[in-house]
Amino acid sequence: MSTNAHVRLSVIAVVVVGLFSAMFARLWYLQVLDSNSFIAAASANEIRFVHTEAPRGEIRDRRGRPLVVNKRVEAITVDLAVLAGHPDRNEVLGRLATLLEIGRPELDKRLADLRHSRFRPVPVAEAVPEHKVTYLAEHRTDFPGVQSAIIAQRSYPNGSIASHLLGYVLEISAEKLQERKAEGYRLGDAIGQSGIELVHERDLRGVAGVTKLQVDAKGRVLSTLDHQPPVAGHDVHLTIDLEVQRLAEESLLQGLEVARGLRDNEEGRPFVAPAGAVVVLDPSDGSVLAMASYPTYDPSEFVAGLPPERYRELVDDTKGAALTNRAIQSGYAPGSTFKLVTAAAATERGMVDPRTTITDRGSFTIPSCRGEQCTKRNAGGAAYGSVNLSRSLTVSSDVYFYDLGARFWLEKGVEDGMQDTAKAYGLGSRTGISLPSERPGLIPDPDLKKRRHAENPVAFPEGTWQTGDSVNMAIGQGDVLVTPLQLASTYATFGNGGSVFRPRVAARVVDRQGNTVREEPAAKVRTVEVSPAVDEAIRDGLRGVVADREGTARTAFAGYSAMSVAGKTGTAQVTSKQDSAIFAAFAPVNAPRYAIAVVMEESGFGGAVAAPVARRIFEGVGGQQPGSVFAGDGFD
């Protein structure tokens, strides 16, 4: 063999040895040095975790009666693993679409929904009629991979009763998911959107179940390695009484219907009466017994997902804004119901005593004021003659309170008297009730007026507080705004002797075995001092509103024989709208168990329509058969 041939063989041998050396080195690296990463990757490919959402806890009233529960409904599911390689896949899905009465594109869309794990059957229809479930069972061979299953669905056994208070649930949004992913939320999970469902989300939600699966490289399930079943959420028991809630909602609806049948003499047309609210409190501890808002909505609409156009309709102000809880989210001028605050402020500062009288000639002229708007008159132009504190409340003498309002601004040392007393009763700030989006209301003062003018002189051309501002405020007009809850709380506070409670709607949280997890106790915020003489005079005046022959709610309570009532009518003027009808009261007079506020938008006089609504509620809670709401002839 030549020398060149030897050289060539040597080179080839070196190359071969080098290649084998590199190959063995690589194998040694993969098997020894980098084996852990490959083991981890292999494990990740072989193990999958499937999460099952837990049933939400229930919501019940103070007596344990169900308000929101979980209903077991039939669902149709499709196992994609079974259909993946099936030769008749398209025919099976076509038959299923026909059975469910949906288009094939819609069925495909549901099967591709990313909210569902590909390792468990995908639900494509819920609340399926029984005859379709039966047909599917009888033709099982025509539907491989298709099964029926029982799922839990939010249910409202009382329909729309207390819907604003209870709230509703929807699937978690992408934005909210990013915020709460660390809490274990996943795409497709339900989450509370409003009311108790939102506030008590952590109590109601429960703990998701987890199934650990072993799958092959193609994602087919080989075995179940572990399973932790879901743990249902806790139940929330409310202070609400279902029957009182039903009574309040029925009475409010009847009252609005009555108002629509009345004629607005100033405008020459019927009252619109589009909306309103009722709140019933227990004055002894601030518990909410009922909270009604109209228009209302059916929370079951949200169970299967609400179409965007329907949601827009529910929040549209021109269509009633049915999702708005007017009891806490709407502010109203309180009208003459505010006279309780004015009377308390004046007497506690020594401006008048219960025996002080003035002569009411039907009108009052604001001191140092010029122009037509400087003279103000009682409703209907009535003149009441000699009136003291009690009488002024019974007949609702605006003149008496106009005089007090002017004195508050003109006399030194009492300029902020009405504002301070209003705030002591809780007006002008949120009550702290555990419900979302509560409004604070508004108690105006000179600083607010000055600030508004500085910020927007076009909208608020006057920046200086005038005597007329205090005059208007004294009768609950001007810029004063209260929520129905605040108004009920104010009358509850006076009725119970001055204890301001934070209104509460949740009583306790319990687990599914009935064990108490957490109490939600009553919370006293502060005490408003009211002298015995003043208390007696104001209480007598409010009792006269419903019982005296000249009381502004006398016809609304004619023939009434349930518990004694102390109340005040109110008729509030609203720019570019008809007057609001208002009534606030507590009963029994000397040891109240109920405080009620009724507010009815564009409905006329409080004594004509709002007081009859309250009467019906008092009859019901007083153990009597409540009659129908009727129109009184009150003019305040």
C-alpha cells in the first residue's frame, strides 16, 4: 500500500473517532449533566391539572329563608378526546346542533371556548329540556362522546325580589382576571358584580376542586393521579326579612301606579312617577329589614350571560336605569322631611323652645331681599295662624321654618347650626352600609358654594352664601340631597333617642354545616343629644302629622288602627321635573321597631302618595292585612 493511501486512512480514522467522541460526549451530557431539565420537561408534558369551580354559597334572609341558591340543571357536554379521531365527527356534531336547535357555527364556537379545559367534557348547552336529554340517552350510539351532566346554576326562588340588594354574578372579565389571578381565579369563573354577591365574594366563592391527570404526548388521558373535590362557599344570612321586602316592593309599585293616575295641576298632565325607593330599618340596631328600588330587574337574566344590548338597556337613564339601587345610589331633595333636622338644630341651640310661637300668615319675606323670589309661601297658600314647634311639624308650616332658616344665617354663633345637626344625624356622608357605590348625599355650606363657583363660575354663578340659601335649606330644598337610606336612618336615630347606627344588611356568615364562621354585629357610631322637652315636642308634632285632623298625612292614615306612627310628609321641587313625593316615619311612636323612608320621583305630594305606601307597610308589619295603596289628599 502506498504512503498516500496510509495517510488517507489515517485521516478518515481520526475523523470517525472524532465524530463518535462528539456523539458520546453529547449523549453523556444529555443523560448525566442535563438529565434533570429533561425529566422536568417530560413530567410537565405528562401531568395536567383540571380545576372545577366550587358551588357558590347561598344567601338567606334573617329567618333562614332562601334568597339565592344553586339549582341543579341538566347540561349537554362533548368529550373532544372521543371525537378527535372519530370518522363521523362532523355528522355527530351536525346531529347535536339540530337537537339543540342552534347553528353548527355556534356549536363549534362553544366547543372552542378557551374557558373550558380540553381534558374534560365541554358543556355546550345548559338547562336542557328533559325530552332532549331523554332523546340523547335513547340514541346514544348516534352521539359518541356526547353526554348529559348535572351542573349547579345560580337560582333566585323569589324572582326579582331584593335584586338590587342581592346583586348578580357574571364570568370574570379579562381585566379583573389579571387583578385577581393570584387569588386562584381562572378564565370562565363566576364573580360577584354587585350587591351582596360582590361584597361577600370571598365568603360565597368557595374553593375550586383539582384533578391531577396523567396524559400521553397527544394529550389523551391515561389515568387520574389525584382528585380534590371542590369545597362549596359559605352561606350569608342577611338582616332582610323576605316578607317585609316583598311588602315594601309591592307597596312601592302600587304607589307609583296610583301616582300615575293623578293629575299634576301645575303642569296640566298626569304625574310620570317613573321610579322610587323604600327603606325599612330596625331603629334598635340599624338592621335593614327591606330595601326596595324601582325599576327593578331579574338577576336570573345574568345566569346564562347577558347580551350587551340588554345590559345597555338596564343602565340607560332614559329607560329607567334599572340596575341603579336608588335606595343608596340616588340623591333626592328631602323637602319638608328635613324639618326634623331644622327643628332639632334650632331648639338645641336655644333659638326657640317648644312653647315659642309665631304667627303664620301664609307667607314669609326674606330680610334684606328684593325681587319676586324674596317672598315665599306655604304650600297651597295656607295660613296657619299661631303655631309652635309641634304645630309647625303637624301642619308643615313652611313659614315657621323659613323664619328659622333666616335666623340661622343672620344671628351670630348659629350660622352652621343646620349643617352641624344634619351631619350629626349622618347626612352628607356615606352611612357605611356594606353595599357598593353608596352616595354620600350633600349638605351645602358657604365653603362649598364658594368652591363650586371658583371651579365652574358658569354652572355656579353665585359664590356667596345668602340668607335665602339658609331659608331654602330649612325646608330641605336648595342643594340639600339625601339618599332614602340616609333619610330612614335619620328618623330611626331620632325615634330611638339619638343613637346613630351604621346600617347593616349582613347578619352572619355560616358554613354548609350551619356553623357560624363570622358574626356581623350592629355598630353604634355616635349619639345625638336631644333634650327630653325637645324630644317630646318634636315627637308630638310628628305624631300629629298622621293623627291630627289638620295633619298633612291625615287622609293617608284615615281608619288606620295598627301601631302608632310618627312621621313627616315632604314634597320636593326638582328642576325640570315634577315634584318628588316623600314620607319618613317611625313606629311605634315611643318605642319604635320600624323606621321607613319612601321616595317617589315625579309623583306629587308626599301626603297624597308616599304616606299611603308607608301606611300599607306599617299595616303589614303590624300584623294586619295590608290594604291597597290609595291616593290621599295631602298637599305636602
